[in-house]
Amino acid sequence: MQIDRQGYAITKKRRRNLRAVRKPNRSLGGDIFIWFILVLFGAFFAFPLVFAINNAFKPLNEIFIFPPNLFVINPTMGNVQDLFIIMSRSWVTFTRYLFNTVFITVAGTVGHLFVASLGAYAVSKYEFPGSKFFFGLIITTLMFNQFVMQIPNFLILAQLNWIDTYWAVVIPAFGMPMGFFLLKQFMDTVPISLVESAKIDGASEWLIYSRIVMPLVKPALLTAMIFAVQGLWNNPQSLLIHTEQLKTLPLAITQIIGSPHAPNVARAGVNAAGILVMMVVPISLFVGAQSNILKTMASSGIKE
Amino acid sequence: MTAYERYKAKKRAMRAHTWAEMKKHKVLYLFLLPFFLIFATFTLAPVVMSLGLSFTYFNVLETPRFIGFQNYFNLFLSDDIFLIALRNTLILAVITGPVGYICAFLFAWFINELPRFVRAFVTLVFYAPTIAGAAFLVWALIFTGDAMGYLNANLIRLGVISKPVLWLTDTEYMMPVIIIVVLWMSLGAGFLAFIAGLSTIDEALYEAGLVDGVKNRWQELWFITLPNMQGMLMFGAVMAIMASFAVGEVTQNLAGFPSTDYAVHTVVNHLVDYGAIRFEMGYASAIATILFIAMIYTKVLVGKFISKIGR
């Protein structure tokens, strides 16, 4: 039985009453305004995605109908099937693309989580010469995304002879500042007393890291994983890998979709299916991990 | 002992102390080492290299040749297209940065006021465009310039326009269209941080505020919510700066490369032009360096502003 602050038992009936009480300082007009704004902008945010999903299931005659419809009338799986037929007829097999994708994503993410959590543990739980400065660097580099750094990055990878290998994508993913940042911030919420008492009991740093801290930061690990997967999925590194057998599924699909400026009209349906496949993966990952991601983001604040 | 000697001794003692500290924590340096090496190679080194190469002429085949500030002089004094790109990037950053940032916060705040069971769904609706990747290509269908385009067809049907508008090739409409698309897809990780931050503020603070005379939710926002979220606000700002200065992929895919009259040509597009097409790496590095400086400067400015909130 739960007891409230005054010492009274919280019965089922009382809990219902407590919940029914409106939050203080809330006007009905304000609530209506909030719903209005959210519905209005929600429609704006959802519209292109709804359009994309519907397009993927439209038969060709509905895609080219005039005036165009938002919603599909006779849904068909034809476009998705066509996409897979095109992919299966390519001289590089579908399973090869899939293997490349899974390998790059798994290797990149696992390495990233291990390396970043190890470093984050050191910076979060101890203060040593250079630790503050290093974390400051991490925060600043959160702003520099790969579009700004692609040229020196290409030169470095070329020096390492990694261009056109898996490593050109996998190894840089290990060092992404975002995952390090989130893990460090979340580790800050693990009480230092846990670490200290383990130390008194004679545990080594490695034992404290692997047995005490890591199990407690699972939400952050999951979040860093989702962000890493999304990063690898959404950024087909076409500059870095150009051998067809080494390309990933997103890159292969992007090649089929083509550019909107040289539209492949005959494949309009396939394009729509390709866009659908491209967006389903990151969105469903987010849905699956949403509560853990929000738990992690709650500790993301930067103190200046 | 003279003052100088005292100073020297003090410094020596400090250095000895630092060295002792470093020795004491040598395991931790070992922990940090793997991440640091990769981070330094693929994130720090590119920034330093950009800075270094920006003072050279470098075409990848020959060794870089030092030419001082020549690249910067050329950029600002004789490259008209760079100035157009700079103007476009600043317009995009000044509009999509703050507007996107404020929208992200307001949406998060509104969503936090909703009943618990719809929050997860509404969060998904607003955040999905950020992670949907190639889905922004759908905007190309919506804004297609002929009468078959979704927007054109419906505006003609409603009688708003009589002939199709070239949304993505007419210089008059390109910038607003790009701004809309960028705003649509860049609520970003900051939005999630805001949602998470809002839900973790202690309820007792609001009760105390009520006693102290907070009258409505706007006062609650200014006096209680915002000051307790400064960390999240800073994180959101960093994310917004990243998204708003690095616009390039969207313009390239929707408006073409180069776009009509360079109307939405951004600094990132210019960088790709010189780096990946003309192989003038020194010049491209100068462009990247200018972007880095602009981003860091903006971050410092925003940080000063955020620390004043609620005072």
C-alpha cells in the first residue's frame, strides 16, 4: 500500500481523485489553444510522410492521376515487389547489400559503444588533468557534422588507404562525439558513492566499469546505439565506398531512387517504395526505443 | 627569494602536482585512449587540417604550396558566388536556426501539457521527419513545377493560381520553399532533450511557485521552467546551430546543383563544388574554416544569451 506525504493511505479511489484535479495555473482557453497549435503543425509535419506512405502503395495509374490524390484508393504491393525484383536482378545480390549493411552497422555500433562508454566512464567519474578540456572539445565538435568535414576526412582516409573499404565507414563511427556526450552525461547521474564503495572493496577500474556502471546506463547505451544506427543508415557515404559489392542497402536504394532532377518517370512507383523502405527503418527503431531515449535525453543538459 | 624565484618555484610545484595527478590516474588515460585516438583522427584532425590547408594552394596531386591569406582574399574580394552562398547560408541560419529552435521548445512544452497517453504519439509525429532520411525527397513531388505537382494541381483546382508555379526553379520562391523544408526536417535531438527535460522538472517547484504568486502558465514558463532547463537549452542550441549552418543536402537535392542563379546555393554547396568537383582543396578548406568560425562564434553568443534567462 502506498502512503502519501501526510501519512494517509492512497486508495484507488483517492488516486483517481488526485489525477482528476487539474494542474494549477491552467486555463481552458490555453488548453484549447495548445491543442489547436499542435493539431495544425502536427498536420504539417505528418503530411509529407503520409503522402510518402500512400504513394508507395498507389498503382501507377493513381500516381499519375490528375489532379493528384493524397490517399491511395486501390492499395497495391506492386511497387514494393518491383523494388525487390529490381534489386534481385542487380548483378550484386540483395543478400550481399544486406550483409554489407548489417556488418557495417553492427561493427560500427558495437565498436562505438565500447570505445565511447570506456572513455565516458573515465571522464564522468573522475577529474584528471585534461578531462574537462577534452569534454569541452566534444561539446564543440557536436556542431561540426560530416558535411563540413568531408574534405579533410576524405584526405585522411585516403592516406590510411581505407577508401573503398568497410573501414572507411566503420572506424570513424567509433569516434562519433554524440554517443560519447550522451553516455558521459548519463553516467553523471550514477551516484559516485557506488564507485567509491566498490573501490574500498578492492574492485579494479575495469570491474567497476563493466559490472557496476555499464548495467546502470543501459538506456544511454540503447540511445547511443539508435543514434549510431540512424547515422549510418541515413548517410550513405557514396564518396567513401564505390565498389558495388561493398555498398550498403540504403546506398543501393538511393541509387535506384535517383535524383529528383533527373526523375525516372517509368520508375515513379519504385521510387516511392524506396523512400518508404528508407524511412521505415529509422522510424521504427525510434518507436521501439522512445522511452529509453527520453530517459537518456533527460540528462543531456550542458553546463557552461 | 625574489618574486620571480617564488613564481618559478610555485610553477614548478604546480607542474609536479599535475604530473603526480596524471600518474595517479594513468588507468583512466588508458580508458580514454581508444576513443581519443579515433576522435582525434576523424574529428579533431579534419578541423586542424582545414585550418592549415586554408593557407595553401592544394590540388591533391602536388604537395600543398603556402600562399598565406590568398584564399581568404579571393573568397571575399573576387568570388561573387561565395558571397551569394554566404548570404544564403546566413539567411537560412538566421531564420531556420532561431525559428526552428523556438518551435522545438514550444512544441515540446505544449506536448508536455498533454495527457500522458498521447505524448509518445505526438512526439513521434513531430520528430519523425528528422530521422526519416530520404523522405524529404517527397517535397520534390509536392513542389513539382508543372501542373501535375501536388501543390500546383490543388492550388489550380482551388482557383488560387491560374498557371503552375515553378516552386523549385523560380528564384522568387526557392528560398521560402527551402526554409519550409529545412524547418520541417530539423527539430532534431534538441526537441527530444526539451521533452525529456520538461518531464523531469520537480513538481514541488511548481507548487512553490503557485504559493509565491505565479499566476499563469506563461509566468510558470519564464520563472520556473526555463531557468531549470538551461542545460537542455544549451544542448538544443548546439544542435540547432549544427542543423542551420550545414544546410546543403536539401538544396542540392531539391533545387539542383547549382540552383537557378545560385538562389539557394549555400556555403556547404560551395565547399562541395571546390572540394569534390574542382579539387581545389586549399580553397575548399578556407570555406570550411569560415564555417567553423561562424559556428563557434554563434555558440558563444547563444551561450551568453541563455545564461541570462529568468534573471
